[in-house]
Amino acid sequence: MKKLLFIFCALALPAAYAADKTFRFSLHEQATLNGTELKAGDYRVQIDGDKATIRVGNTEIDVAVKVETADHKFRDTMVALEGPSGHHRLSEIDLGGSNTRIVFSSTVAGR
């Protein structure tokens, strides 16, 4: 029984690390995310299941997301903004070096 528990823990540990990842992205224009204004600059996003935490400095924004797997790896990190100039809304992030796409909840609800 102890051997089985050890094998389960050894397999579960990498899965726990994989589920909780942090990535960096940059905004070149001001945008909003769930009503919060994001200025142009560098950000970190941490994914934990269907929740993302966006961080810049000491500010954190928690938002619901849908994590999708594309059929190819993204060469670069790409940020998708929607809406007219000056009123952009952050809708998704394609994470460079991976096949992971983060779709933000307001976009998920609209699809």
C-alpha cells in the first residue's frame, strides 16, 4: 500500500506543478480586463485551472479563463485585443513556446 501511495504522489506532483504555471506578456496599448484598466507594460499571468491571476508590481487581478490547447506551438507570445482604439479589451493570450491559449471569461461568455 505504501508503494502504491508513493507512486501516486510521484505522478501527482509533476501534474500539480504543470497546473500552476506563470508566464509573462506585454501590452503595447492600454486595455481593460473585467473592468480593470491595464496600462501598457509588462505583466505576469499565473494559471491555476480555470482561474488566472494577472500581476504587475503589487497589483493582482483574478479572472476566470478558459485554457485551450492549439494544434501547433505558438512561436511568440501574442496578445489579442478587441474593441475600438482607446477602448481595447484583453480577450486572449497565446503563450509563445507552447500550444496554450488563455481565453478570458468575458470572451468565453460572448462566444
